Amino acid sequence: MKPKYTSLRGVRDILPDELRNWRIIEDKARELFRRYNYREIETPIIEPAEMFVRTVGEESDIVRKEMYIFKDRGDRLVALRPEGTAPVVRAFLENNLYIPGRVAKFYYIGDMFRYDRPQAGRQREFHQIGIEALGESSYILDVEVIMLLLEFLEELGLADTILLLNSVGCPNCRPEYSKALREFFIPNSSELCEDCNVRLENNPLRILDCKVEGCKEIVAKAPSIIDYLCDDCRTHFENVRSVLDSLGIRYVLDTRLVRGLDYYTKTTFEVTVSGLDLSIGGGGRYDGLIKDLGGPDLPGIGFAIGMERLFNVLKDKNLLLKEEEVPDYFVIYDSTLVTKAIILSRLLRYKGFIVEMSYTAKSLKSQLKEADRSKAKKAIIMREDLLVDNKVILKDMTTGEQEEVGLDKLEVSLIGQRI
């Protein structure tokens, strides 16, 4: 069957069997985040475009190449959200959710949009699970956020994760590092890609995030930001590493890890899976973002997980449910028992069972074939002569064995029901 319309490039349908596993992942996230005292928040899919230009960075790939920007009917420049942090901070400020002396903790689950080249695990419409903790600058919170990300992946069965860790400094020490990078890259500019030559002029830290192989080879020899951290950033990062070490949480120091967003400060981190060259989640501190969006000078930290990539990893490692969800019962009935069949199906559903039934008055034989096609575990056959004694035939659709049973065995009864 050829449809008249198909989905656009870079977006796709999430079909029932896959979506069932998505919901299991989301439910695990909700339960774990609740234990860490995070509350769910949902922000609009469209936001003012300027907000992302200001926070993500005018020279970032997201703004320059990937963001969906358009004018609405009110001639306002709006964007489909490309990431989740800025909208959460905007909602935090707009709705006066700040309580002095208290860390505001939120999590979100939703879709994002970037006009990227579609590939495995990366679509133009993609989905993220993320958390944001606002109002606390302590390195202890950094450690807890990293622990939360790792614990979530462990609960999903991913035990072979690799934590990459770095510090990107702050506005006090980063200018000196940017100067050192510029001095290093200028003699190599002819070997850099076109985008990195633009970054060299505007924000040389962006070069560290380039995925072009030639640029990556040059980046490997670039100065390390660790050598340029100010005393405050250095102490903060050393404390983070010290606590992680004392907790036995292994990590790899990656001094090229800057993440793809301009608002990061101090601690940054990513999690990859052993044997796979891709990040399934990451985040970091963004201590200037809240002030930049017009709020008080409050710190923040968070992470986001890419659902598509996470799902693909879990699938490759056989950590997803494979069994198709099938009916527990298929109700089969004489043509004179339509109402009673509907009531019995409803009563069983009240009990929490998955119940299917035929919607046309077919013969019992035809309905049995329909039950078989549905892959139901058992069939309940309702006949007039048996219902007199409040009995039905219960058939095991796998073995073919059947027996007469009282409805009380199914913990339901038609007695007293309006029929």
C-alpha cells in the first residue's frame, strides 16, 4: 500500500512496539529524578529566537546552521527549541520559581529540533531527557548531577559507560585561553576547515568541538585549558575530581571537551559507551546563563540525554523488551450475547487485563481464528448454555487445552450487572 503522503526528511514515526520501550525509559527517569527531588516541567516547543541566539551563541553551529527560525503571523521571530536548558531557565524566571536559599530542581522530557544531516541516532526532530538544578554553585552539586546521570544509565542496564570530564573555565580565565588558542591555530589556519576559520575569528573554543578529522588532528596538539584556569575554577574542578575519586567513580580527563553551547562554565562532562564513538548524554555548569536572561546572578548545572541514541545503544546491547504486548484474553461469544461480552470485557479491563474481542457477529470458529491472529494468551468462550450456570470455556491459545470454569475463577461475575 503506497501512501499519498510520507513524513518529511529528518522526522519519523515512533511505532507502538518501540514507543512501549520509550515509555519504560521515561518512567525509570521520572522515578529516579523524583528520588533526587527533581520536579517535571514542560516548556513550549516554540520560543523567541533571540533567546537561543543569546544563550547558545551567535557563532555556534546550532544558531548558524541548524536552528529552525521563522516569523509567525505577528511578525515575531520565533524558533523551534533546539535544546532544553534555556527554555527551563526562561520559565524559572517568568514564573518566579526562585526561592532564596533553595536549589530549584527540574527535569523535562520532550522533543527538540535542529536542521541537521539525518543519520543513525540523529534526526531533525529528536528527543531529550534532561535535568536542571538552579541556584547553587557548590562542587558537591556537580558531583551529584554526574552521579544522577550515571545512576540512570546503570538502572537501564548500561554498565560499560565512560565518563569524560573537563572544565571550560569562566569569563575571568577563558579570554587568556582563547588568546592562546588563537595564537596556536593561526599558523595552522590553512589546514582548518572553512567553519573553523570563522570560529578562529569569533570564538576559537568552538574549534575544539569540530568533528572534521583534519581539524581534530590539529586540535589534539592545542594548548590545554587546564593550564589556564583561574584559582577559583581550578579549586572547583579539583574538588569535583577529588570527590569523584573518593566515590570510586572513574572518569577520563578530556581537556578538549567544551560541549556545543556557549553558556557552559567550569565543569563539563559527557558519557559515552565502551566501543562506541558517540555521546549519549552530557552537560555542565552554566553560571552566567540566568543573569544573561535577565534574572539574578544565580548559578546552574544540568545534563541532557539523547533518547534516539540511548534507545539505539540499549537495542544493540539487547536491553530492551522484545516481547510483543498481546491480549491476556480474547472474548468470544454467541451472537445473542453481545452485551454480556462487552460487560465481561469491561470487567476484566477493570482488573487490569488486556482484553480484545470480535466486533462483528461471526461464528465461534471465525472468532477463534481472530483470537489466534491477535496472539492472545487465552480465549474466553461465552455460550448461552454455560452462562446459565455462570460458566465459560477458558482456552489456552498456546497449548489448545480448554476447560469449563466459573466466572468467579476469573474474579468477575455478570450477576447484578445491568444487561
